[in-house]
Amino acid sequence: MSEGMIIFGAWIAAALTLFLFSFLYKDNPFFKIAEHLFIGAGMGWYFQTIFYKIMIPKIWEPLHSGDPFKIFMVVIPALLGLSLITQFIPKISWISRYGFTFMMGYSAGMAIPVGLATDFMNQILGTIEPFANFFALSGWQMFNALAIAIGTICVLFYFFFSVEHKGAGKKVSNLGIYFLMIYFGASFGNTVMARFSLLYGRFDTLVNYSSAKYFYATSWILVGLTLYFVAEKLITSAKRETAE
Amino acid sequence: MKLFKKYIPLTIVFLFGIVSLASYYVPNKLSEDYLEVMNAWENIVSAFGFFLGLISLFYAHYMKIKKKVDGWGYSLFVYIGFLLMVVPAIISKGTQLNPDASLTWLGWAFRYLYNPLSATMFSILAFYIISTAYRSFRIKSLQAFVLFAAAFVLILGRIPVGQMIWDSILGFTKVTAGEAIDWIIGVPSTAGKRGIMIGVAIGAVVTSLKIIFGIERQYMGKD
Amino acid sequence: MKETIQKLLKIDRRYLFLLLTLSILIPILKPLGLPNKSISRDVKNIYNFMEGLPEGSTIICSIDYDPSTAPELHPQATAIIKHAFKKNIKVIVLTFIPGSTGLIDQLFEKLPAEYGKKYGEDYVVLPYMANIVAVITQLNSNLYSIYEKDKDNKDLKSLPMMKKINNYKDIKGVINITGTAILDYWVAYVGDKFGVPVMGGVTAISQVGYGPYLQKGQLKGLIGGMKGAAEYETLIKEPGKGTSGIDALNVAHLLVLALIIMSNLIMFFFK
């Protein structure tokens, strides 16, 4: 790709970025265009990936290999896959059930053992393991092991005993809420960093595109957008005056 | 007809469910071969799943254009966006880099069209978090205060300035901001999350069993 | 007086947007240049794992993020690949997210040349696959029944570094960098089931939720968000976008805290 195309790309990228940001000031056609382009481009990107990485090598090529076994191994899943699409034709939409039941059966069957092992048994083990040699732990480790065990039990109590919590039960489930609050608080704190990081990423790119190398793309587009908003404001107020 | 519409699909879900489940616990040549075939098939079937989303999106925007609803013109840009990815892909045969590591048309389209659109769309959320923080983060109870305290330590302790502030005020405790964060995530928050995790795991296993035994069949649609 | 202050609570949110913009933009233009000091235990664990690997061993790097989370995750992936290249560790790259294929190309655009590494000998990039459970289960018996070719349609088995690779037994560990729940699958279907060491690099949003897996040892290490990337960069002594990013967030983080505290004080004293 030539240097010119790279610079042109920077202008396009800076424009699309600023169009989307312009929504923060107010809704406008530039934002709407960029928003709809995003939806289409996302689908387009997904489509070309599926097409070139799966449809061609995993379906088209084996079908044309002449090897009966390979063909058989592709025809069945391809038919099951195609059956999904009958969903859009009400009269024969029941055919899609073949594809769906195949996927659901496989994934449900696969999900049960790992759900039990990873998120259930292992979590219980993780909670009680430290107690196996509890007295070999330091005081701080003992405290942490106890805190995790008590916290987990209280949270489970809060979730599962949906009877009206009274007396001791209420205290236990109340304590559970505090552990949940710490989890939510920590998640919120990290969400702030995550969101700001993404914004940093965009600003960093915009600053980069505002350099002389890209002929000040960001700055020019920003000026253009500002002029648009000023003009729009002037026109609407002029219209209002004539109406009055 | 009921046989084809209902009983065979339910048999499929039951059979594949039970055999996939069993293959986890019975590790032998047969179960490995079964999984190998299923894995290859499943990979292909799920690729078709994408077309469901594509068709319904295209149909929705096609109807908007056809009925000329407010702002129908924007719907055209959905198709333009789609073509802006697919046409370069056809020209570049699905590759993004030339052998000399320069960008192909597809690589260009990714870097200067899809990349800024997708990245900016999500970065806008940063602005909403700041207005939420200002307008709706209210510390009205002890529970809310605990939530705030955990958030406060994480927001402050992640940045170098925050670590300096922490050290100058709490330096005497010999606990650094980083250690405090490690502890919050590693102990009380782990307990909170683990409670949720165990609960969700039980729910997921029950739902999966319901699917296999044909009790849960919403995904099949109406008869 | 009271009314003026109360009005502050209802301030046009666009002023808040402007404040946030300035608080991130100004440090980008004029960096504070403060060093990242703390290193979290979970990041250090990944670093130690990589340091402990013998030269020439192979790891899987599952790169599953698209542009929407790239500012957080791309620096992480860059740091991991740099570390692997420095230590002469071979890398097999997989992906299950269509949007990450372009970013993977970007990742390997310049790095291999900088470290004198060759495609096919030191690293290989496999094509996108649709169903993660199916693929990562399959990798336990035979990699080539799913991946016959690499992402550029070259016969995978013909690449020199793949000669001795058949399944997980030939892999020392998995590092999954993702903004999705894909890491959960690696933990459940590969770490727990087959005993392969699984490590992760995730967005800050999901980092907190991995506490239980880390405590149990189901996850051997975790890099969280931009801060995690900065920490890894500090460890390998290669400051990059993570380090400069976390520097730029200084003011914005203080701004959020100030706004939360200010609005609550107003509520407390004037309402």
C-alpha cells in the first residue's frame, strides 16, 4: 500500500473517530452515518473471516477433494448448518431444529462436567484446601483462609435461602452482602480504568494523526465539525426568528 | 409429521447430550474419536450460526429502506459498511498482509475503517462512566460505603500518582497500594465472586440437564 | 449560595465530558513521566513462568480481542510476545474472535524483525476458528485434525517448528489474552481437564472476577488491563504503550474520585 493510501487512511480513521465522538455534543448526521457504517463493517468483517477461514478451507475444499470420507464429514455438518437458515421461512422453520438440537445437545453435554468440575467442585476445594494444613499457615494466611470461607458461605446463604431472613440467618446473609459489595466496588474501580484506557487509546491515535506527517488530519476535521455545528446553530436560530 | 418436527429433534438433543457428557468421564479411544468428529462438525455448524444474525440485520434495514421510515437513508450505510469490508476481502483473497508485510486492501480496510469505528464506539462509554460517577454514585448506607471504599482503593492505587499519595499518608503501615489491591481482589472480593460462581454453576448444570432431557425447549421455537 | 451549589449537581453533563477529555488529552501531550512502581503478584507469576521455561519450548498464545478492547490488551500481547522472543520461546497463535485477526497481523508486523525471529521457525499464526470448545478439546488429541493449514493456507505440518508438536503434551502452557469469556473456557476445558498451565491477560473489567480461579490455582497468573500491561513492561524492561497509557490516566482517575466525593458532599451538606 502506497504512502498516499496510508495518509488517506489516517484521514478516514480520524474522521470516523471524530464523527462518533461528536455524538457527545449532540446527535447529528455524521454520527449516524458512522454508527451505521460500524454495524455494516462489523458484519462485513465477520463475514469475510468466516468465508475465507471456514467456508473455503473447511467446507468448499473438502467437498471438492474427491475423497468420499472427507465429503461425508462435511456434508452432514453443512446440512445441519444450512438447516439453521430455514428459521426465516415460517413454513419450514421446524427444519432449523435439527441444527439447533445438535448444537444444544453437544454444548449442554460438554457444559455439565466442566461446570461441575471448574465452577463448583474446584471452588469448594479452593475454599477448604487451606484448612488441610491450617496450623502450618501464618496468622495472616489463616485470617485470609477464614475470610474466604466465611465470605463464600455467607454469599451462598444470601442467594439460596430465599426465605425471609430473620435472626442469625439475617446476620449471615447481611455479612454476605458486604462481601458482594466489595466485589462490586472492586469491579467498578477497575471498570473506570478499563473505560479510560479505551479512551486513551483513541485520543492517542487522534494525537498521532494530528501530526504534520498526516497533514494535520485530526485538526482539520475537528475544525470542519465545529464549523458544521456553528452553522447548524445559526441556521436553526435564523429559522426560529423568521417563524416568530 | 410430529415425528419429524418434535420427536427426532428431541432425540438428537438427548443422544448428543448424553454421549458428549459421557465422553468426559469415559476417556478411551472410542470417546476420543467421537469427540474428534463432533468437534469438527460443531466448528462448521457454528459458522453457519453467524448467517442468522447477518440475515436478520440485512432484513431489518431492508424493511426500513422499503418503508422509508424516518432516517431510512442511514440504513444504506449498513450495506455500504458491509461492502467496504467484503469487496477488499475479495480483491485481497482474505489476506491482510502481502508477502513483503505491506498492507493489502483488506488490511487497509481493517486498520482505517473497522478498527477506528469499533474502538471509538466502545471508548464512548468512558464518558458515561464519568457522568454516572458524578450523578448517581450516592453513599447513603454502610453497604454503599463499603462498595465505595473498595472502588476508591482500586481507582487510586492503579495510578502512579495514587501510589505516591497512598505512600505519603499510609506509608507507616508498610502496606503498599498494590498489596492492598491484591488483597481486596484476592480475599474478600474472591469470596463474593465465588459465591456467585457456585450459584451460577448449579444453575447452568440444571439448565443443561433440562435441555438434554427436553424439558427446556424454548430454543426450538413454537410448534 | 445553597441553590448555586445544588445546581452544580445538575450541571450539563457535557461539561463533565469536556473535563474528562482534557484530563486524558493533556497528559498525552505533556506526559507526567511517573514510573509504575507496583507489580502485582499475578503478573509476576506469568513473568516467572516464562523465565522458568527452557529455551526452545513452545507455548500457545490465544489472542482473542478486537479493536474495542485493544488499547488495554494489545500492550499486554506485545509484552508477552516480546518476552517469548527474548527467551527464545516458540509461540503458536490461535484466535476465536474474527476481529482479532487484523490485530494479530499488526502485532507481528515489526516484532519478529526486531528480535531476529522467523515465521514458521519461532512463531506460527493459525487461522480463526468458530467454536472454541470444539477446537480446544480437540487440541488434546491431534492438532492437525482441526488445523491442517496456517492462516496463509500453508501446510502446517511442513513448518519447521511444528515438527515435534502434536497436542497439549508438547505445549508448556497457554496464555490467553482476551476481552471476552474465552479465558473461562481455557481454564475449564484445558487447565482443569488436561492439566495444562493456563494464564490470562484480560481487561480490567473482568480481572476482578478471576479471583476464585487464581486462589485455587486454576489460573497460574493474570495480567489485568492497562496497569497489568505496564507491570509486565516494567518486568521485561521494555516500556511501551501500557506504561505511557497508565501515565496518561493519572489525572482522569483523580478526577473521578474528586467528582464522586464532591457530589456526595453536596448531597450531604446541602440537601
